[in-house]
Amino acid sequence: MAEITKPVLIAPDAFKHACTAMEAGLALQQGIHRARPALACQLFPLADGGEGTAEILAYHLHAEPRKALVHDALMRPLEVTWYFVEPEKLALIDMAAASGIQLLSKAERNPMHTSTYGTGEVIKSAIEAGAEKILLGIGGSATNDAGMGMAAALGWKFQDAAGKIIPPKGAHLELVRKVIPPKNTPAMEVEVLCDVDNPLCGPDGAAFTYGAQKGASEADVVFLDQGLQHFAGLLEEQFGHTLMDLPGAGAAGGLGAGAVAFLNGKLVSGAQKIMELTGFYKALDDCSLVITGEGRFDGQTKRGKLVYEVAKAASARSVPAVAFCGQVDASPGDWQQMGLQQVRQITPEGMPLEKALRITKALLEQAAFEYFSEKS
């Protein structure tokens, strides 16, 4: 390793089901200092629109926590936290706080029956508190309802062929024949922080890419994809929204598309927006090396995940970048193409996933210690 004259920038994402971005960063820092006690580090936890995004933004932007009583993806009562930058009337919201997959047991996960209704309730709470702008992180969802539930909580109604109001969930998408907007829609600016750029439908769409991990059977996946196609067609016919091939529309089970249709939202790269808002690019200019990481490094990483965006930004500034990840399913050619100097899998071969998730912080610390010991 060349002589390090500037700090090491530690900028990981959260490790899903294991630790937050802050916890991951602290573990990496401890490992670095075990190997190189005098090495200066700057802790800079990040997110890409997935679970934990609002908390990371709140940390950097000094936002105040607010509480809301809402419903989870199965319509059970739940108290959630969102954040408010009051001087700017800016609300920071994670859809995963109310509609996230982490709130459901494996047996409860089924995107045919889950709903984003609770996310709509959080948005409503923010509007009532005076928010005029919303940054909505939409990763980590348990849903595939194209934002139908979110819209219902905000006063939209969905009718079937008989004119009956349909409960909002994935299984009901293809039953909708008419969408009725609320009489009044508040004027607000909504930016949707997408952690992936998947389109709404098709082989790379919401259902086919993420349905199985949310509990859908093969038949459910096909049914949900057909429902998304039908729903998108109806929204285009009634309101003129072209959603089918919009990058990011398939994020969070189609909530990306729903946010455009029902909130007039703008879909943006979550990682890029967060890096911009937090001053990450300035921090990158003032470091010798950037360390990043995520739970799994695979083909989805280059679809806008944080590690990819950090590597791209570092490469553009000729700053070396290294990633520490729970699992690595990619070749050296894949990560070198992204601009990463190295990607290290922190989980030893043969270790059960359940154990790795329990000791992720220890694994991160040890991996950083070994890397910096080798390079000293």
C-alpha cells in the first residue's frame, strides 16, 4: 500500500438483517486501527435508498425524529419513526419502516397479500406536520402492489368491474378497472430514492426479479407481473403516465411507479442523491482510500447499489476503493470494471448464513484488520 497521507474514508451501506451502516463503519474502523493504530479514518456511513436511508440522512442533515402510528404490510398497527428537517420543511421517510420485509417472519411473507398502505400513512403524517418536500427511500419492501396501498392511504380509490372498492394489495392489481383520485392533493415535492433501476414489468421487473425473495411462488410471480402490466396500462390510459419501462419503476415492488403516478414523484438514484446531500464527494476528494461494503455483492450491485456508486465516484477521482461484503458472487473482472481495487468476502467458506448474520460486525473488523495488516 502506498503511503497514506490523507484519511481513509469508511463509507459502507447497511448489511441487511445484520447491522446498520454506522455499525458496519465502526467495525471496519476498529479493524483498521488494530492493524494501523495511527491511521486517520473518517467514518461516513451511507445508504442507497434501501432500509436505513432516512436514518443515515438524518445523521448527516441533523434531522429530528418524529413518530407515526401506522400499519405494517399486513395491516397490523405499528409505530414508526420518520425524520424532519424543520427549517427546510423536509421529511425523510423509509418505506421499509412501515412496509418493510424485515417486519415480517418468513412464514408471513407473501407479496400477493402485502400492502404499502402504511407507507402512505407515514407520508400523510409528514404532510400534516408541515412537510413540503419528501425524500422517500423505497428499498427493503415486502410488497408488490405498485404503490396502490400507499395511494389508498392518501385518499385514492380503486374500483373493480362491478364498481366496488378493492382493498389495496398485489393480488388485486389486475382487478382494478378505474382509479379515482382524491378531491384535493397537497402541493409537495417528492424525490424517490431508488436503490435499483429495474423497470416495472418483464424479466427484469419487480415481480420476476424480487418476487421470490418476498415469498411469491413461481405462479404468483407470473400473476403479479401480469397485474403490474395491467395496472400500469390503466394508469397510462387514465392519467397519461408512461411507467412500464421507466428505470426505477420496479423498485420496491413497483412503488417507484406508484410514486410517480400518485405523488408526482421524481425517481432518482438513491446512492447518488445521498452522496450529494451528505457532502460525500468533498470527503472523497480529501481521502487516500475509500472503504465501502454491503451484504451481498452480485449482479444487482451494478444496478445502482451503493457500492457501485461509491466505486464509480472514487474511480472518477483516481481514489482507490475496496469493498468488504458478506457474500461475493462476482468475478474480479466484474468488480475491476466497476472501479474497485478489490472486493473481499468477509464470510468464511462453509459458514452458515445464520451464523454470519449474527457475527457480521466481528467479521468486518477481522477482514479490515487482515487487509491493513497485509498492506502495512
